[in-house]
Amino acid sequence: MCKKKIIAIYSLAHFLVDMSCAMLLYHLLYAGTKISESASLVFSASFIILIYDFFAFVFELPLGLILDRLKTLNPKVRNTNGLLAAASCAVIAVFAIAGSFGLISSPLIIPVSVAAGLANAAFHQGAGVDVIHLSDRKASLSGIFISAGAPGLFFGTNALSMHYENLLFSGAALLFMAVLIIWLYSKESFTIPNTDNTVIRTKRAFLILALSLLFLVVLYRSFLGFASKYSWRSGFLTGLIAVVSVFLGKLLGGITADRFGWRKTMIISLLICAIAALFSDTSLIAGCIVLFLFNMTMPIAMIGLANLMPAWKGVAFGLNTTALFLGFISWHMINTTLSGPVFALLVLFSAFILLSAHIAAPEMEN
């Protein structure tokens, strides 16, 4: 099976998984607020979303550890990440279809949110780690895969969330994706290369430093992403423009890094991003430039972690998602928004952290 086709299938499934989960949460919250009389809307919505995010993001780390450990115990076993991704699509599809018919009652809201979060985590581990193997230490393919999440979340929480039939259609599409992945996985041509045998020669102290800095920069960037202020982002159209900017940044960031070099891409993109950040609060154009450039380094950090942990790619992927969740929690606890000049300075600091990680362990680059 052609590598491009596998990436396309996984990316489309990623879009549908995130969109379906977002729509499912919307309908669960809507059903819950109709029935609930004691809890406020803000508290119940925040609580359920926090539960879902915890299991969807943080659970990827222990799941990745288990999967990596099983692989080390029996290295000859066939890669089962595709089957895990397919099963996760099927589980989320069942929840989506059940939700579209109003079959999820109020007492089931939290259990279903937990189960949907776990299924989302399992999909990202299955598909994401396969993509890392296919990437061959480069950032391009991972950038393509992760870019599909942002538009999925946007459409799932906006235009498509108001109608139950859209939840039914997304569930049916996910079931088709699950069958497609299983069918492809049964074919001999659907093979994922083993890239766990890379030898890392960076000294342990510098390796630990680089891994810590990469984890920190993902957490830090997650916080900045939530704390940044865009007064122009007020409606569906401007929201769509912003999401397209994020999508293109992640999509082209890995491609640009592999073409022109990771260090050049990190320095140039974040320097220009810092300049644009001075005007991003009030200017749509400057804001879109910031969103585009700020997300270009995301696939670099993700693959950089995986490249420094060749035998623990599931753990590396889980470290990324855990850092994203901790960044969200940090912002939620501080509950602040950043002005343009402050945001610009913090973007420069983000560039310093990422560049320091690259200097400490140059082997993070392909």
C-alpha cells in the first residue's frame, strides 16, 4: 500500500474522529443541561469537557508506555496500531450514532465522555505512532496527520453541531473508515516499517535536557495558544479563517522544515511570528500570520521527541499530548489573556527553548 494513501486515510479518520467527538460532547452537554436543575451550565460543561480532555490527552502516555513495552517483549509481533485505530473509530462511531437517536441519557453522560476520551486517545496512539514510523524521522507526514485535527474540532463545535443528523452521518463515516482500515490492514501491502532501531549517540545528560525542553515547549506553546487574544475572531467566518491558518501552519511546517532545515524553519518562522504578534490582537491579517507561523513548529517538536526515543514512540506521542493538556490546565488556572507585545516576547522565548533543545541533541532532526 502506498505510503501516501495510508497517510490520507489516517488523516481523514483523524478529522472525523475529532469532529465526531466534538459533536458528541455538544449533544451530551445539551441533553445534560435540559435535564439538570441543580448544576450550572458553565460548571457542568467545563467539568465534562475537562474529564473528556483528561482521558483523551493524558491517557495516551500510559497507553503508549504499555504498547511500547509489549512491543519490546515480543519484537516479532506484527504491528497492531492499525487495528487499534480501526477499533477506536468503531467505538466513537457507535457513540455518535447512539447520540444522534437520543439514546444516551443523562446518567450516562460522564461514562460516555470518559469512554469517548479513551477511544480518542487509542485512535491517536494507533494512527499517530504508525505515521511516526512512516515518517522515517522526518516531520512532513506527521504535520499532515496532525493538521487534520483543528478543522475537525472547528466543524464539530460550530456549523455541524446543531443538527442530530450530522452526528449520524459522522458516525456512519467513521464506521466506513474503521472497515476500510481493517480491510487495508488485512492486505500484505499494508505494512508499516519498523524504525525502532535507530542508535542515539547524544550523551544521556544532553538527551534528558533536550527531551525536557521539548516537553516544556509543547506545554508552553499550548498555554500561549489559549492565552493569546484575537479581538477580531468573533464570528463563524473569522473563526474559519483562523482554523485554516492553523491547519496550513501544521500542514506546511513539517514540509518546510524537511526542505530547508529544522533550525532555519524554527528561527525564521518564530521571529516573523513575534513581529506579527505585536499587531495580532486587532489585525486579522497579522493574527492569521501568527496562527500560521506559530503552528509550523508543532510537527518539529513532535517528531523531535520521537526521534530521540526511537524504541518508545508511543511514549513520545503521549508526552506531546500530556504537555498539551497541561498547557490547557495552566491557562485555565491562570485564566488570562496576553497583549500583543507580551505575546511577542513569549514567542521569542518559545523559539529559544526549541532552539536550545536542538543544540543539546542535534539528532532530533532527521
